[in-house]
Amino acid sequence: MLDIKAAAERLGVSALYLRRIIDVGDVLPSVVDRHEGELWHEKTVILFSDSDLEKFAAEIRERRFHHVFEQHGFVVPADAEFACGKGWERVIRKLATGLSAIPGPPPRFSGGKEKFGSFIAFVSCEDDQREDVQVLVEAARKQSLRFCEECGEPGRLRMGVSIAKTTCDRHAHLAAPFRDTDGDIIDLPPTGGPIYKDGREGTE
């Protein structure tokens, strides 16, 4: 059995990244002995078997979206980087499909990230394509607010004390503890301030 540091080295990732996957809870190693119920405590014991390493290698591959590169290489380069959960794969695929349909040289979908609970795409294109690209990028951002970033099930924006994250009920703990106003804000767009469920927009 390998401890988390040795397992991370074998898998080519950081121990922090590996612990983050465990925290999501969809893939678990053989031994997770939480110290006083806390996964992140330094005394928590986490041990991996060889078969665990195979499962985690597959999970890491999914989280790096290698299959998206393989199927949408026309607009998604092999070195694209996506800093978000695998639950937003449908968002990424739909955006890649839309970008592929824009006339002219193919836009370059070089990656994206989660920010304030939604998906922010990085796309470069010709000047005359910019308006069409921006429409698709914003549609992808709004779509991401409807699906759990971790698993792709229907979700909503969760307003934690220190984080905003779009999750389903099962993965809501990843944004805890919550603000008293959690559920009131449905979107935190890059500009213009929060959007509330009653339609209000502006500063919180």
C-alpha cells in the first residue's frame, strides 16, 4: 500500500490534487481513515493499492479532458488546459461544437477555468469572428451554472463563506460552510455584479 505522497508521485500529480479528488468522493482509495472526521487533517491516513492507482489514473485522465482533445482537435489543441471539474464536459463539448461551425479559420479553444462558480472559456479568433465567439462563450458560461461542476448532474450556484461553486446536492459540501444568503444569488458574471433569483442585478 502507498501513502498519498507516494501515490501522487506515481500518478504524476501533487498530493493536494489527489486529496482534492478524494474530497469530491466519487473515487476513493482502499483506506481513508479520517482524523476526527476531517479528510484534510495531517493525521488522516490515506493508503492506495495498485488497483486504486489504476482507478485514479483513469479519473485524472477524465479531469484533463484528453478525450475532448481527441474528438474536437479542429478547435481544441492538444495543449489546452481546463481548470475545472469533469462535470462540465458537456459545456466544453457544446462550445467546441459551436466554435467549429463558425465560418473562416477555426477559433482556438485553448482551455478554460472555473471562476465564481461558472465556466470561463479561453478562445482566440479572427476579429470578424469575435462577436459570434463571445455569444458562444457567454452561453457556455450560463450553461455551466445549471450543472454540477463535479459530476454533471443538475445543480445550482452555492454561495459559501469563502467560495462560490456550482454543484448538485451531493457535492454541495465542497462549498460549505454557506452564507446565510445562499440560494439568493444565481449568477456572478465577470462584470456587472451578482444576479439574484428575483431578477435584481448589482452589488451584493
